[in-house]
Amino acid sequence: MSSAEPTEQTGPAVRSHPGHTPRPAPLPGLAESARLLADSATTSSALVADALARIEAAQPTLNAFRHLRAEAALAEAAEADRRLAAGERLPLLGVPVAVKDDTDVAGLPTHFGCDGERPPATTDSEAVRRLRAAGAVIVGKTNSCELGQWPFTEGPAFGATRNPWNTAHTPGGSSGGSAAAVAAGLVPAALGSDGAGSVRIPAAWTHLVGIKPQRGRVSVHPHHDAFQGLTVNGPLARTVADAALLLDAAAGAHPEDFHRPPAVRASDAARRDPGRLRIALAWRPPLTLTGAGPDPEVRRAVTDLAETLARLGHHVEEARPRYGLIGLAFVPRATAGIAEFAARHPEPALLDPRTRSALRTGTRLGGRVVRAARAREVRQHRRIGALFDASGYDVLLTPTTAAPPPRIGTYDRLGAWRTDVTMAAACPYAWPWNVLGWPGINVPAGFTRSGLPLGAQLLGPSRGEERLIALAAQLEDHLRWYQHRPPAP
């Protein structure tokens, strides 16, 4: 599978915005940046300075970042150049990347979308430590909605993060800042987190590859079991090879982590033929009591992707996973997780009223109810896993979201219940895989007629990242989605 990026082409959203000026030459991707640095064809100082300039220029329009490390990043880039000149080679030595603002970076506060003051973190999170050990230069921290709860990235603490394909729309959430930064070409790749689709949803709505890895694949330390085991860290990138490279660099456990799956070689998988697979296409989401189904444009895009998979030689047929009442396990775990994070806020009055409502619910559902919800996971693995074990499918294909990206402000002035209902109707497909702890990948599935990105999920059984990555890379070779870029911010 090729990881090279051919000549850039204009996507449909660019044609729908004729007033936009052409985008400057794109920042190289993650793998390409690493290759250029290793070949002495550029310097880390140049790449990092370019990334910082792009971020500063786009910030008034896209508002992707909460914190920048301009001075520190440039100093680290200069040190990377000295190491490169001395012959040192690491997978990401000197390459600029960004991380989401739920992730500790020493010297910066971790606001996680909240208002108010926070002290700077004194140490890096394990994922950031590993990125640094691979040589990456962390240029800043990207915006997230408050405590990562919603599929939009807006809030009084930082304003609204906007979608580079159409700034009237959200890039999704909660890793919306990371998605907007990568889609707009401000950084080659970024780390996000996914507790109910928070990597995959913004990847779908910004035309990116987003990997939700197996629980424990990328450490969430200093949290041992973030959001009651729902949340994992994962990469967002424009290509499968770049996402795999960032996953390889960030992966690995902290000695205190609860979950420690055996290692995978994501970058090797991105160069591997997946073989002929049996793929189940599922349209019906788990029970959410919203009656939601896919928007006609989503259904068209995912149908087209399924037909592409069939043309590539895979056997694709409709099937129905036995989700059962998996939501009864998700709600206690999610709200208890929110309560745990919200309880640490030094000024609770600054929290969104919807967060305070979730805090109350999570407090009521904590303890015995959460333990019972988590105890059901083994049975859920067995029931839903029958799709792979008994029915013999290799991969499950679903829409990533039921709807295209909503407009900025869609969730403003909604109470907690209406926000949850509206969110569940738009995004009913992603969260069950967080309950299971299994891997999934969003792949770009095209655009609406007005130029808004759409995505599809490739979902697998436990520890199945390598097969999903190989299949995504095969699709990418055929569809070349990275050739389409949004208008200049």
C-alpha cells in the first residue's frame, strides 16, 4: 500500500465556496515529514515554525487550539535539528504534532474544555511521554468541549471551534480541535480521545482517518481507567499511514495501567493486503429511543463505500449485530465518568448546567450500578461478538454518524435532556464500541451535495486493529481521499 500523497485536488466543498482564495502549499503529512527530516531535505525548525504560523493565522477563523507552546516548541525543534545532524534517527524526530486538551503536557494547564483557572501540569501524560520519546515536537493543545461530553466543540471557555470545510458547521467533538487542525493542514496529525466516538465523529465530519484503538492500546495515564473504561486515546490524520505511525508512536502502557493488550504493528499493517474479507453492513443502530436512522445522504455515501469494498473483492452483505440493551451499560459508566472529572473542578459553578446535571446523575448511578454495568461487559462481548465468532464476519461496516455535521450553535440553549436526545439521534453508531473496548476506524466516505464531509466506520473484534488498518489502507489506495482538501481558512 502506498503512503505517498499525489498532487492535491480540490474537493467539492472548495467548489461550493468560490469566494475562498487558494490554500497555500500543504504541510507535509506525518510520514512525509519524518522522511524529509531524515533525508535532510528540511529542518524541524522550518516545519515547526511553519505549523505555528499556520495555527496563528487560522486561529481567528477555526479556533482549533486552546494552548500553544511556540517558544518551547521552537527550542525543541532546534534541539531536534542538532540530533538529526548528529545522525540520530527516531520515528518522529523533529515532527510537529498536536494533542487534545484532555491530555497532560508539562508546563500547560489541562482545562478539558472547562472555564476557570487550572495549574500547569507538572509531568507529561504517558501518551505524550511516548510521543516525545519518538521525537515528536508538541506544538500545542487543541480544543475539546467540556469534559468531552458532546459531538461539538463549543463552550464559553473558548468559543466555537469551526469546521474547515464550512465554518458555519462544527467539526464534531469532542476531539474537534484536533480534527480541525489536521483537516486544515495546521499540523500533520494530532492525538484525540474517544469515549463515545470522540475521535471517529470529528474524523467523519472533517474528512480524516480516525482510529479508536483497543482499550489500553494507548495509555490514558495519569487516569487508570478513564470514564469507567470507555475512553481511549487515538490518532487523527489525513492518511492511514500517518494515523498508523502516530498510533505506533503513542502506543504502550504505563506500569500502573489496568489494561495492557499485546502490542500491534500498525504501520506494518498499513502496508499489508487485507485479503478477501467477509464484511457485515449494518444500518440499524443500537436502541436509543430516538427512532434515528441514517440521513439519505449518509446512506448514499456508505452504500457507495460498501460497493467499493465489493469491487475490491470483499463479500459484503447486510447484517444486524445483537446490540441488546447496551445503552443501559453505557449511561451509568459515561455519567459516572463525567462526575469523577467534574468533581475535580476547583470552581463547579463555572461548569455548564448540562455538566452539573450529568454530575448529579453520575453520582446517583455510581458505585453498585456502575459495577453492575461493567460486569455485563463479558456478556456483551459474547452476544455482539457472535457477529464475528458465530456468523464468521471479519469486519462490521456502519455509518459513523447518522447525520452530516450540524451548524455551529445547534445545541445552544438546549437543556441536558434535549442535548442528549439530539446528540443520540445524530450520533447513534459509535458509542457501543467504547462499551466493548474494541477497535474501530473512521474512513472518509465522501461528501454531501453541499460539500460537507461524511464518514463510515470499520469495526472489529477485540485487538483487531491490524486488519482494520490494512482494509482502510486498501480503500485509501483506491479512493485517494487525501487528494481533497478544504478551502483556506
